[in-house]
Amino acid sequence: MSDLQNMADLVSTGNQLLDDIRGGAISRMAQEHQAQQVEFKSEHDAQQAEFAQAHNAQMQQHDTAVASRRAAVDALLQDQIAQTFSVHAYYDGAIHGKSSLNIVANAENQTISDWVPVPLGTLGEMSGIHAGALAYVKTRRCYSASGGYPDYLEDKSRTFMQFIMANDNATSQEIDAVIAEKNISLNIFGTWGVTPLTIPVDIINIADKHSYKRLYVRFKNVGYADGEMPQNIIEFGGGAHFSIDEVTLYPKIAK
């Protein structure tokens, strides 16, 4: 065999070996690439799952916070709406005074009268209202003037009114007992002139009595000036009188 033939065979063998080497390298590169792709996909999927979990957790927290705030707002609105709920008892506007109500002086204090129910006229009475609720008496007039004006020679008193709501069939003594027990401080009302007044009124409950409530009034004398002692409620104090337009109660609001 000639040297030229040997060289040709050697070149052919070298080329074949080179192709084998290249094919193996390419195969290894393909395998490595495929492995890298699998690893990348695994990492990508893990990151996607982690992101989705974190996102879902944040959305759940957001939804919970929104629901909580919505519930708080709804509760506030419901509370505000509830406070506007009111119950009304309308009166016929008749004028009532000491004579028309046939008042009696209190046995223990002659300067005040016993409690008497305010006449309802034809418009009915209040239903069962819980004691302690906010209530107002709206008067068309609540008149008071000194009985001895202008000289005050004998009559040195001025008569005012006090109001309270109690059970429909309560007695004056029962009302006084609850006032003392609860330490209720009652204001006096009355003004010279015929200006309508809106008067806050306490609601009390007497055990074992019918739950329906109604308005009661009593008359109270005070001295016409500082230092003057009040006198007997029947004989002195002037012609105090009142006229009721309506009683408004707010059962959802405490006084």
C-alpha cells in the first residue's frame, strides 16, 4: 500500500472519529439543555405556586378586611337608623290647670300636689315602653306666673309643672316611691306667655302594674323671689296651666 493511500485512510479515519466526537458532544449538550429546561421549569413552577399562594393569602386578608369594615359600616348605619325610630302619642290640645284637674295637696308636702294623669282625650294612650328610654313632651303652652303679682301681699308663690311617664294605673304614692328609689331629679317647667315648650320627661316602671305608660303631671310652688318660702299649692301660686300637643319617645335611645 502506498504512503498516499495510508494518508487517505488516516484522514478518513480521523474525519469519522471527529464526527463521532462531535455527535457525542452535541448529544451531551442536548441532554444538558434538556436537563436545564427541566430544572428551569421546576423552579418556575415552584415560584409560580409560591406566588399564587402568597397572592391568594393576601386576597383572603383583603376580602376579610373589606368584609369586616363593611359589617362595621352596616352596623353603624343600622344603629343610626334605629335611633331615628320614634313612637308618638297625640293629645287634643285641651288646656289643663289646677282647677280642671282637681288637684290635691301632697300629704307630706303641701307645696306640691299629688300626681294626676293627664287626660288623653279621644286619641288613645302609649303602648308598652321600656323605662329609661328618651322621651319628650311637646306642649302648645306651659304657662306660669306669680300669683301675687304685682304687690305680693299674700300670695308669694309661683306655680310650675312637673311631668313624668308611669304605668297607666299608677298611684301618686307609687310614683313618688320610684322617684325616691331611683333618685330621679325632676325639673320644673312653666314660662310667662304662651310659647310652646319641648320638655324632656322621665319614664319609670312600677312592678306588678300594667306595662302601658301614660303621662302624669303635678304642680309645684316655689317662692316668687329668693328667700321666700313656697306656700300651699291649692291656695297660692297663680293660675299655671298647660296644653299637650304630643309625647314623642325614642325606644332605642337611653335617656
